[in-house]
Amino acid sequence: MRAFDTSLPIDAVLGPLTASLCTHANAVLVAPPGAGKTTRVPLVLLDEPWVQGNKVIVLEPRRLAARAAAERMAQTLGEQVGETVGLRVRLGSKISRKTRIEVVTEGVFARMILDDPTLDGIAAVLFDEFHERSLDADLGLALALDAQGGLREDLRLLVMSATLDGARVARLLGDAPMIESEGRAYPVETRYLGRDPNRRIEEQVAEAVTRALRAEGGSVLVFLPGQGEIRRVETLLRERISDPAIDIAPLYGALDRGEQDLAVSPAKPGRRKVVLATSIAETSLTIEGVRMVIDSGLARVPVYEPNIGLTRLETVRVSSAAADQRRGRAGRTEPGVCYRLWEEAATGALEPFVRPEILAADLAPLLLDCAAWGVTDPSTLAFLDPPPAPAVKEARTLLQQLEALDGEGRITETGRRLRGLPLPPRLARMVLMAGESGQARDAADLAAVLVERGLGGDMVDLSERVERFRRDRSRRAEDMRRMADGWAKAQPGSAEGAPRSLGALLTLAYPDRLAKARGKPGEYLMANGRGASLEAHERLAKESYLAIAEIAGGAASARILAAAPIAMDEIEAAFGDHIKQTDEVAFDRQARALRARGVRRLGALVFNERPLKVPATEEAARALAKGLVSLGLDALPWSRALAQWRERVMFLRKAGGEEWPDLSDEALTETAEEWLAPQLTGKTNLNDIGPDLLSEALRSLLPWNLQRRLDAEAPTHIEVPTGSQIAIDYGAEEGPVLAVRVQELFGLDRHPTIAAGRVPLILHLLSPAQRPIQITRDLPGFWRGSWAAVRADMRGQYPKHPWPDDPLTAPPTRRAKPRGT
């Protein structure tokens, strides 16, 4: 085994690891941060006999981590990156004929294996930091397992992670052996600061930083959810920290390489550093001198909403595993302290692991890659978490609209051309179609600022971003311009037709996000029916139409992050075949009436309209019926008789007769088009509907055979011993009620019932003044029991009325006692 000048904790398990990979095709390595797995394992495996001069591929989740790993391994060998150890990332690849270890980002590997399914000349693929569960890593592992099973039985796959459900991954890899390293970490004291929900997180983080700097020595690593929070905390700290020996260094993916190196490199002698980082610093990177961590407890993750086809960024609480990773950064080189901005009791409520991106991502790129692999159903591949069916369905629909997949889900020639560009399918289509009219370079520049976050700035107006990108002389911008130039030159094109604006180019990628201004400045409606907004002070807020590329927030309150203006004549030119002239009928809730109009529309966008006469059609009647019940059934013209009729039917249904129709508010609202609409042809508003029409519509729900039973089983009135016909109240919550003066029931020895004797009436026994004196469901029992007490109380109050000792033998009466009795 190769010898090294310095020892690392991972060295203790290198023997078992190499032995496992000699006898097994796959393995899982679980080792904590700082153990050395990323930079030592590839070098050790390079000398294994099964490698035999072939390459070892090491996958990293981010370019920064990939570059750091390649530089550290090259430094260990006393070489430069590009010799034995090479780097292959979107910007700045360094590979030579001598290269035996390639450190690549996960997205690059997915393209590598799709272009060469046999992975010719590659002995092993190492999936580092797999616990981050990116979409590219999951896809890469699924494809590698598929290739291993059908094409490359000799291919080794090693999944490495600091925090991972190792047993679950081992099962996915065919019950592969799992090797665990205890690592080496110095003790870290955890201090819980709590968090005030009424204050901005940036203020509380800044306070924690200044507190930590006063209390402890060394540098500080601060975890924040995103770039915006980092910049705001940076501003606060520069106002509060006066010590010139303290450097403040942001660290996030959109920074130039020089700024990232400044954050990662050790602090100069006699100086301290405050690194403000996103989750990018949780793993892979070692930032020398850090012995204090301040954890906001938050992370920003993309969440895809299949029903609207938008990806939004959501700020969430970190997982328990991520919190442990962050805490561990304080103890990489010496004992440290971790300040957590939450209560200690809340730690137990954190999710165990990070949510896999495959469960909350736009799956269009994955589906297109699977189709290129020859798989139309991604669930047939070995994913640790299968892709959700709704997101797969949405992705398939989009790709078919882009003509990238055929009706069977197979990749088309257009799909292969889209895959030829290292871009998301929508942006690839934009470049492809722009090339047909000689504007491939404009589209490529636009795609560049959208895929390389921060390039050209973060203004909402993409026209400004593209212009800044074109003037930018930084190394990152120059590399990206070369890449965009390559995308453009790969497109055969012509100069036919009028040149498109950037907004018009954007609609080639996002036709569903064409947006029209509405009412309030900065408020827009997109063609997909969703609303989005800009701050009123933004220049674009005055535009009538926008083409939107990026949106943040939920569907109810989406915020526009990137867009470009587009003129109406460009919309006509781009969407002429899709703009429809239709006559529409809709219900106006305020007027309680139908309104008809002729409109020109594209999706949810109405370009112009004119009023029309409401047609006397079944469709209009259905619209009126739905609109009226949406106001609430109480808005309809109920008569007292119809309301009681409905209550009687509902009573019999509740009494156990499923054959009786459901006339509840929910049922009638849901079925309004069936029972109400047939009566509304030619009607246009609520005033056209009277009680008779409503009665006819509602009574049609009761079949003829049940109409005859209704009067028998749920009569409107019941005859009492005096001959009076007393109305039954079917609307009471407790059941059907008969309110009757007690004297009219004298002589009645059976309790009155309805529903063919199944349901006893609830008797509200009244005094001569019509006030309740007793409620009973057992009249004979009342005569035998409570009557004596009621009689004693009532005959003093109503001496002119009869209160006999035995009500069963007394004659019923509606009147008082005759005079003189």
C-alpha cells in the first residue's frame, strides 16, 4: 500500500477497504469530516491490481469541493493539478495523458457515462459526500449500477459519506460491505443561543459573531441559508467590527475563484477570519484555523412544484445530520465551540437526514438523460429513492412539448440535439431554436447568465445582466463566454427573419411564463395562470409584458427574480398560431349574473375583449348553475315549503335509507350542473330564478316511487287526539320535533312515530301559553312519571286549564275549562 508522509484517521480502515474491493464490486465507506477519505482513498486505490493502469473517477457535489480535492491530492504527490490528478468541471478542467485520477462534479459524470456507457478505461467510480443526495449523484449512481450489471462487471463503485444511512445504501449496492472510520475530532462545546422569531436572522447572527469573537480565539465559520443573508450579515459585521486584524470573507458558489480561495485559505499570521458560508462549507472543504462555528440552523433548497412547473427556493431547517456536520467543523484541528441559534429542545425535532433532491426537483433533465440511456421509465433503474410519479409525469409532458420525447417516451432527434448542449432542456431548446434564425450567440449568452449563478450580477432585468456579462473581464466570465461561444457555434443557423429581443428568446424556453401586467404596478399574470410580482421601483415593473425566467416563493406569492421585456408585436410573431379567438361565458359574482365576451387569449392571458350577448345554451346554463351555488345555497330563492321538503328527504336518508338522495349543501353544490342547470337555459342571473323554478329543479332529484313514500314516512303534519294537524319541524339538530300543547295529547297512550314507526318524534310539550314545559321521547313514561310534578307546578300557573290526575283517561282539549268547573 502507498506510504504517506502524514497520517490521517482514514488510514486505519484503508486495509479493510482495499480488501473489500478486491473481492466485491461495490462498497460503502462512512467516515466523519476530516478523516481524509476524499484525498487519501483515491490515491490508495490507484495502486490496486484491479485498476491495472486505468483511471479512478472521484465525484464531488460542487466545483469548489472538486477543485480543493484535486489540489490537495496533487500537493500530496508533489505535482500540479493536471498531472496524475486531474480536474474536470464546467469551468477550468485540467486533464492530461498522465492523468490517472479525475475529480469531476456529479453533473459532469452524468454526461460522461451517458456519452460512454461502458466507461472505457475507468476502473472505479467514487461517489464522495453522497449524503448530500443531489439529483446528479442519484442519477449517476443509478446509471453506473445499470452499466455494471449489463456492461462492466469489473467496474468498482464506492459510495463515501460522512453522515449517511450506510446500511440502506449497501442494500442498493447489492448488500455491499460497509466500512466505517471513527475519524478524529476534537471536542466541541455546543452553546444554544435560541432565536427571537420577531427579529431578522441576520441581526441575531451578527450579534452571535461579535459575541464569539470576544469570548474565544481563532477564526469563525458562519452557516447561513443563502447569498442574500451572507451579504446582509457582512454589511452588519463591517459596521460592528473595528479590529483591523479580523477579515470577513463570504463563501458561496457564485463567487469568483479568487474570492472563494480567500475564504478557504488559512488566515495570515496574526489575523483572524470570519467566513460567511452557505451549506457549501458543510463537508469536503477544510478551512484552516476555524475553531468556532455559528449555525443559523437554516438552509435554502430548491423545491419543484409539478402542478405549476416552477422551481422555488425554500428556506428550511437543517437536518440533524447537517447540524452535526456543521458543528464538527469547529473541531477539525483543535477543540472548538459551536453556537446554535435555536433552543436545545428543538434539536430532537430536526429531520434525520437531508431531503433527497430527487423528491423535490424538476425531473425533466433526469427524464431526458434516462431516455438517452434507453430507459423510458426511470423507476426501473436502481434509485435509492424512486422519482415521484407526479414530477415524472410533468417532466414527460414538458419534454414531449419540447419535441424531445415521442409519445412512447423515447428520445427523438431533437432530444438528442438538446442533450448535446450541457444545459437544462428548456434553455437548450432556446439556443437550438435561436440558432435557426442566426441568434444562437445571443441565446447562449442568455443561457450562460441563467445557469452560472451570479454571473452578470443579480439584477432582475436580464438585459442588464447579459450586458454586464459581456463586459466582465474576470476569469469566470471569460471561461463562460468561451463555453457560450461553443454552444452557439454548434448550432447551424441562418440570418433569416427579424432578430428577437432577449425577452422573445426567453419565450422559446419558457412560453408558459410569458406575463402580462395587471392593475397594480409590478403585478403580473403568467400564461400558466399563476401570478408573480416585482418591486414597484424596479424598471421592469413599468413594462406591459415580460418573459420570466426565474421565480421565487410559492404559487400564491411568487417573486420575479429574472425577466426581460417583450413587445406585443413579438408576442404576435412568436405565438400567432397559439393565440385563440374565443367567445367565453363566465359568472360575475358581484353582479350575480352571467357575462359573455369575445376574447383573444394565450393561455390565461387575455389580449383584448368585447362584450357579447349571453347565449341561451346548455353550457351557459351550467356556468350559471355553478356560479349561483358558489354564492352559497342560502342565496337561492327558497320557499318555506321547499325548505321543509328538503329537510324531510334528508331526515329519511339519515334514518337509514340510502336510497333517498343526498340533499346536503355539499352534495347540491357539487351536482348543481345536474339538477339546477337543466332549468336555467335562457336565464342569465339570480333574479331570473323564482321559488317555483327552484322547487321544480330540486324535486326532480326524488324518484317517483320515493315521492309516494315521502308523505307516508315523513309527513308534514301529524294529527293529535284533538284532531289538530300539527306541523313537524325536521330542521332541528336533535331530530324531528313536534311542538304541541300537552292538553291536546290527553288520552294518547302511544308515543307518536314516523318513518314507518322507526323514529319516535321528539315531543316538545307546551303550556297553554305555548312555552315548553317538558321534552320527551317516551310519552307513556312521561304520563306515569314526570306528569305529577308538572301538573303540580302548572295548575297553579294556569288554573283555568285542566290538569287531571290521570291524563290517559282525560279528554283531550284545545280550550280552557268551562266557567264554573
